[in-house]
Amino acid sequence: MKHYYLMALILIGSSISSYGQSALDAYRFSQPDLKGTARFMSMGGAFGALGGDLSTLSQNPAGIGVYRSNEIGFSLDLDAQKSTATSLGQTSDVSQTKFLLNNIGGVATLRIPSTTVPNLNIGFTYNKAASFNRRYAGTLPQLQTSMSNYIAGLANGNELNPSDLITTDGYDPYNSGTPWLPILGFDGMLINPSSDGNTTYWTGQFGDAFTDPNTGQRIPGTSGTGYFDVVEKGSIDEYNIAIGGNVSNVFFWGMNFDIVNFDYKLQSLYGENLTNAWVENPSGEVGQTNSEWNMQNLYRCNGTGFNYQLGVIVKPIQELRFGLAFHTPTWYNLTETFSADIYSKAYGQNYHPITNNGVPGYNDMNFTSPWKVIASVAGVVGSKFIISADYEWNSYQTMKFSEPSYNDYGWGYDDWMPYSNNSPFNPDIYADTNADVKEYYRNTNTLRIGAEYRITPNFSVRAGYSFVSSPVKQKAKDGKENIYTAGTMPNYRFDNTTNYITCGLGYRVKGFYADLAYVYKHMNSTYHAFPQDPSSEIMSPTAKLGLTNNQVVLSMGYKF
């Protein structure tokens, strides 16, 4: 009977291989966000042609040239988050609230005894460029296949034998190119071997119903549900040093040097509860039983980087302003650490394999984020009304991984073996990953619109809107592209468009100011438990995600 049920199984992922880094990580490291002062956020971030705000130091640094006095200030952010996951009509909600420091800093104005160049300004700010804090969880009903079948496909694609997947306390990560996901699957009883001569064929726990030709007995198919719970934490923090000035109060210029601190943490849980699953029993025979299992991945990536920004603002007449800013990529030096384990139960037996016997893996790498260009226009009517708009272009196809020049060794995420910078066999270990970046992602367009109306000399009202296009190509979204994930973490998320709706109030008295903003952010996304095989009609488990943030931002400061 064993032979026939093996032939009846459909192997998912047999054409998919895994390797060190994934292109999916590139976008994870470059996710955009709308963060800054309350005035900046309440106008949808449309400040590229206005300036005179601490947030503009990290958007269009020419905004520092608009300053005519000194300023110190800070911004606090209360962020209430909610995620909704929907799969086949089943919906799950998760909520959490975070308290953040958006920015703090100051600008100093140096007076120059010249009517042509009246001042030179210097600014120092801390700015939270992006927050990674989010959590989403849900149920995946009526599974059509199992992650175990995907893992079996990896084992087949890498032509692995059972002896390749046996780990002991003496396992040496420097002398094995075996992917860890099949190792965990084998030790956790998720995949089953079958020999045909000298070739080993692997199958997962999920199989179709079929009729045994020897007995005529109808063998039931596997059914079950899945579930996931993903927690992300961390931020991109910028430390800005800006300098700028103006020429005849018509041409404003500025440049900004950013030191960037990157910290990203991920805890990802995926599990399945299967009926009539195919599992090898303690006596070595494969049969049908109920199976419960889950896999947890722990991942962290942190490091530092730097970038440079240059901008100008031109005010041909008092009522009209134009802005243009260029942002170089951020060049990062990053270190990632990772581990994974599986809890599984079948035939009354419990299994708990863990990667590398509990010793976390690590990898040093360089990463280059996208280029960015921002074009802006603003109109100012008297001293009461301002309307402004920004267009931002991000070159996500230029994201790139590379080896650190100072390293002779770096543990690969999946292979757990050293890579040499001087290897004649593979001089660029990230070549495939960087090629995948261009296959999965496209350049994005961001539109920001904002307005401010001064009701009295002391009170103002503001509103804004921002739209960010999806960074993912349609072919990748539709599962028509081979998606390669890294190591033991086959789940991923593809983001669609992002919308921000904003409003706020402002109060000014002498040099003191206090601003309040409300920001509504909504992003649609799709969670994939593991990659879809483009050659198969069997769908991998997915869930539609709605990620919503309701933020209240308070800024206070003093100009003197």
C-alpha cells in the first residue's frame, strides 16, 4: 500500500531551492512610513517645498534654510494598531498599542551680515524614520496542501538522503551544505522517505484520496487547518546633521548627513492540525493518523548605516514655492541571527527538533536601500492658507545585498556554511538574491497632499492625504513567479497600496508652539504560509491582511 499512496501524493515545491538570503528581506529592511512632527504628519507629510519644520531635515534638507530663528522641539506618538486576517471567510483580529518618540532636535541660526546670504543654519535631530511594530495572526481553514509537502519538495529538489538529514551533538555547521528546513522536517516527522533503488523520494503529510488497487479499499484524503501568529518589532532611527541657508530669500539649500540605526525582530509561528495525515510510525511504517505540529522562527537583524541628502527650495514669488530633494541609498552593515524549532505530535509521540542543537546562526552582510527623489510644490495665500503637494519616487529595484569586505566567513542563513569573498566557484553569493529583487519588486510612487488654514494668529487647522503604491510586481502577487524564501522561514507577506488620512490642530503664542495630529493608516497585504509552486494548481495557504494604525501625535517646541 505504501508504494501506491506515495505515487498519489502531489509534491509541492519540488522545483524550489533555498539559499542564503532572500529578496523578501530587502523590502523588509526598506519599508516606508510616515513619521515626524505633528504638523508634518497632520499635513500628510507634504512639506518638501515648505521647510521650517524639524521633520524636513530628513525629507528635503533645504527646509533648514527657511529657518530665521533658533528652535528646539520634540514629538510623541501614541500608535494604536489593529490587524485583520481573513481566509475563506474566517476572520481574526489582533490589537496592540505602542508609545513612541518620533523625534527630538533643534536648529541653530547663525546671522551673517549680508543681504544676499543673511544666515547659515545648522540642525541636529533624532527622527524615527519607520516603526516595524505590528502583529497579525489568523486561521487557515480547509487546507489544500501542507507545509510538510513543501519541505518534502525541498528535500527532493536537493536530492537528499536520510543520512544527509541526521544531526547529532557533534553536527558541524561549517561542513554541511544541507538546508535546515528538511532537517527540521525529518527530525519532526513531517516528511517521509521512500527508496527506489539508489534514489530517495520524499513526501509530506498531506495526500489525496485514492483507491488501493490491491484491496479496492478507498483511502481517505488528508484534511485540516492551519494557523499563524507573526510579531514584528523594531525601528529605523535616523540621527541627522544638517546644514543649509538661503540666497536673497529666494533660493534655499540644504544638505543632510544621516547616521542610521537599524533594528528588526521577528517571531513567526506557523502550525497545522491534520486528519488522516501520512506519518511514519515508531515501527518505521508510514500510515494515516492525526498530526499536530507547529514551527517557530526567531529572527533579528540589526546594524548601522549612513546616507546623504541634498535639497533645494525655490521661491520665485511669495505665493509659490518649488522643492527638489535627492536621497542616496542607505549603506548598511548588518548582522542577523536566527533559530527555529518544531513541536510535533503523532502516534502519541512528541518531537522537538531545533536548529543546530539550539546554537543560533548568524550572518554578516551589507545592504543597500533604494534611491529616493522628491519633487514638491506649495502655494501660500497671505498669512492664512497653505496648500502643498509632494511626489516621491523610490527605486526598489536597486536594493542590493553584498558581502562585508572585512569578512572571510559569514554563516549562510540556510546553508550554515562559510562563504569566501575570494571563492572562485561563487564570487557573488547574493547574485541570485539581487536578481530576485528585480523580479519581485518595482519602483514605487508616493503622493502627498496637505493644507493648513490659520483661523486666528494663534490657532491653525490642518489636513492631509498620502498614497503609496504597491512595491510588488503583479506576477509575483499572483503566484506566477517562483518565490524563494530564506532558511527555515518559508512564510512571507506581500504589501499592496498604503493610504494615510491625516488632520490636526496647531497653537502658537510668542515663541512657544504645540501641535496635535491624528493619522489614520491602512495597508492591505497578503500573508503566504509558504511559496506557491507556479506549475501546480494546488494553492498554498494564504490570508488577506488589513493592517490599520490610528496615531495621535503631540509636538511641542520653542523658537527663539
